[in-house]
Amino acid sequence: MNAPMALRPDMLTPEGLLRWALDTWGDRLAFTTGLGMGGICLLHMARRWRDDITCAFLDTGFHFPESLQYAEDIAAYLGVRIVAIHPEPFGPTWRQDRLACCDHRKVAPLARALEGKRAWVNARRGDQGGLRQGIPFIERDAEGFIKINPLARVSRQWVQDYLDTHSIPRHPLLDRGYGSVGCAPCTRKLKPGEDERAGRLFAGDKTECGIHTRLRVKR
């Protein structure tokens, strides 16, 4: 693989970072989506420069029906291919162990989706708080795998404004009191004054399902 193109300061915008990633890694750049506003925003941007965008969606088997329908609808709307990645049969569920359920149904399938890739675009934002606060634009793990965070320095309002400007529909549950939508058993509506990810229920005091903290799982 060729060395990454030089990243200039003027390229440190969502569009600039995404275009740099596409030009640098091409087919070895992975896209994933949890169907949140940020991920849909990035797919729309990418589609402006490439007409063959394929994106992985981790279908855990526990998603809201609205999420599965939205995945189909938004793929057709944007002209991208959203591919459902399923977990291996059986395995633990949230009823026994939420952390083990996430590992089986999200972390391990993501590892399969990233096989053969050298970089991964994701939609985390620093203003989401928790472990996401202060995330850099670019991360590299011990094996040299790259994570690109084009939305690291923008706000939820910036993402919403982008969707509105381009008339892009967002997940229907976001208009029904949910701030962030994951698996149905582990997602609740927000209470007044809560931040957008407060309705996501993880194991213990964790604020992440594991796909961003246990990325390079061994299989």
C-alpha cells in the first residue's frame, strides 16, 4: 500500500478528512453505520465523490423494526449499498450478559466486516462526551489500523443542519424521544435534560458497546 497522502491543516473539516480518506485508501477504506445522523451525513458526503459506496450495518437481531426499515429506505435514498452483518448463530443475549451480547453481536461481526481493510470511517463526535470527549481526527492502533473521525470537532447541531440543508431524512425514532438508537432492549427514550446518548444502556457503568474500545478482537 502506498504511504498516506499528506494531510494539510486546511483539510481538517468533515468533507476534507473524508475526501482525504477516500483518496488515500480507496477500496481498503471501510464504512459502517448505526443509522445515526452522523453516519448518514458521512455516507451522503462520500456518495458525492464515489458511486460505489458500500457500508456495513451490524444487524444484531435485536434492532427496532423502524431501524431495519430505515436502513432500506436511506440506502435507496442515498444510492449506497448497506450490507447487514449478522452474528454467528446462538451466543449470549442481553438477558444473560449485556457485555457478552455486545461482544458476540457487534464486536466480532465488526471484526469480520473490517477484514482486508486498512482504515475505517466512523461518526463519533467529541461533544458526545464519555470516552468520545476529545477524540482526535485520526487514530492508529498497535497493528497500524487507522480510524478516521471526520466529525470529531463538530456538534450535533452541525450534523442536523447538514441533513436539513440536503433534505436527508433521519431515523424516525429520533423524532419520538430517542436521542441515539441502538438495539431495542438496550435503548430508551431520553428524560428531560439528558444528553443524546443517555438512553443507550450498556453493561455496568460503560458508555460504549465495545466496537470502539475492543476493536481488534482475536478470532
